[in-house]
Amino acid sequence: MTVVDAASFLVIILCAGAAAAFTAVVAPRLVVPVVVVELALGILVGPQVLDLAVVDHFTEFFANLGLGMLFFFAGYEIDVERIKGGPLRRAGLGWVISLLLAHAAAGVLWLVGLVDAPVYVACAMATTAIGTLLPILADTGDLRTAFGTQLLAAGAVAEFGPIMLMTIFLSTDQPGHQVAILIAFVLVSLLVGAVAVRSAGRTWPVLTRTLNSSSQLAVRLVVVMVIALLALAAEMGLEVLLGGFMSGLIFRQVVGRHDVEVLESKLTAVGYGFLIPFFFVVSGMKFDLDALLGSATALALLPLFLALFLAVRGLPALVLYRGVLDGRARRALALYSSTELPLVVAITALAVDAGTMDPAIAASLVGAGIVSTLGFPLLAMRLRATA
């Protein structure tokens, strides 16, 4: 029987509330992303600083749900009709270039003895935190612009690609077997999506009638779909965030062009109001601060990783979008694309659990991801505001 540490659970919830209160007061002046505050508070209350809360199976379960919901929103924001064509082609080419640059940089660091697990390091550097950026982009209005279309495409590919790499290569030593399982999962997801889309026309009026009632049928069905695909992915030995991503893609196709403002508001309340903050606070609690501060190499690598994030993800954006975006917009796109955190956390956790990555190097990568999430979106927003 699982023993519930109610005190730790309460501390995590208090951190989530405190982070929201802090950013509500400070954000209008400093534009501090709430996830950075959540991570910082998680580190503060975690076992390596104040030791007010611990991570157990219960809190880990809710953190995984939060990760699934984060990638649900990442998948949901991918409007295939909107990004297909030029934006998707440029995004795909940009991510391939980023992956090559990341492997080259990680290979050099490995050859000189600064990092281990170069494949994991490269995959971590070739990601983008579009799920983390969505609230910022929604608040600034950029999601509704041509710039937002290009960024959504770049973010979708740079999240979906690393998820595939994690699923096929990083989490197993049998990639052929994993590909077969992945294909089976995708087929099941497509079947679920097809059934949901075909029935949406008949069921949508019923769902909308419940949005202001106690039954909340639409919200409950979405939660069921997310958890079902998370469970299916876990049972098939796949990464759980793949289940969240696929559920978001499916739900986007189900709602189509319906007016879903009320439903989106309720899902945002469930995701960003509870589950997603839980994931980031727990991630902060698991951050190995002692390993980072105890290693001069890891401390020196942190700013280097930050610069590599900008080079690996930013350079393709500066080059490939000439003629599509002006100079300021390209620089803003480069900064947003270089913002990395959730997948860096997931990939480094996978590497540490596998025993292939030094915890200090993992902490350095995650630390660089935290700094990128704190600084790069702020600089990008200023470029966009000036434009």
C-alpha cells in the first residue's frame, strides 16, 4: 500500500500557489515565467535546501500527470492546417540542422572529456519548450500572428522529434522492437482519433450543454483521454509524454472549428492551475543542486550549454527564415526556439536513471534550461514589442 506524505503534498501545492501569486505581482514589471519560480521554489523546499518535502511515489504520479498535461497542450496547439506547407518544411529542416549541430557539439565535448552520454546531451540541446511558452505567447497575442505560425511549427517539430528519439533510441537498447511498439501505439491513437472525430458532430451539442453544469462532461472526457493514452504509452514501454502529445493532437482534430473558448478555459484551469505546476515544483525538488555546486566542471558547463542552446536552435532560425520574417522577428524566433526545459528535464532524468550520465552534468543541463526559460523569452518579447 502506498503511504501518502500529506505534508509534502501540501508543501508542493503551497509552492504552486506562491509561484502564481509572485508572478501575478512581479510579472507585469519583470515578466518572470511562472515555471522558473516553480522550479526555484521546488529547489528551495526540496531535500537539498530546506528539506520541507520529499518526492515519493504519490507525488511522482501527480508530477507525471502534469508532464502529460503539459504535452497535451503542446499537441493541442498544433493546428496542422495552419502550419502545413512552408512553415512545417522550414521547421523540419531547421530541426534536422539543429540535431546535426547538437551532435557535433556534444561529440566535441565528449572527446575532450567534459561530458559523458553525448547522444543524450545532443538530444537535450535540440529541443524547444513550446509547451512552456504557450501562456507567454497567448498573453502577448503572438499566437494569432504570422510569426506565431512559424514559431508553432518550429516548436511542434522540435518537441515531437526529440520525443520520437527518446522513445525509439534513448529508452531502450532494442530500437527495432521499439519502432514496432511505437507504430502500434500510433495506430491505436489514430483509431481513437478517427472515432472521436466522426462522433464529434453528433456529440458536440451535448458536450457544450454540460460546460456550465456540474457534470462537466467535456472536461471529464478530455481528462479520460489524456490519462488513457498516458497509461497506454506506459504499458507499452513508451515515454508517457508521447501519450500526452498524441491526446492533444487528437483533441485538436475533434474540436475542429468549434467555438471552444469556454472549454479551453476550463482545461487551462485544470492543467496550468494544478497538474503542470505540480510537475515543475517536483522537478525542482529533484534538481541535484549539491552535484552542480560540487563540480567545477558542471558549473563551467552551465553557461557553455546556454550558449550552445542558442547556437544549436537559434542559428537555423536566423538563416532559414530570411525572406519570411524581418530581422527582429528572426532574432525573436531564435530566442524562443532556444528556450529549453521540460524535455531537458525528461532526457537528463532518463540518462541518469540509466546510469549513463553524471548527475552533475545533468544538473548543469537543467540549470542551463532554467536560465534559458528565464532570459530568452524576456529578450524575445522585448524584440517583438519594439517591432
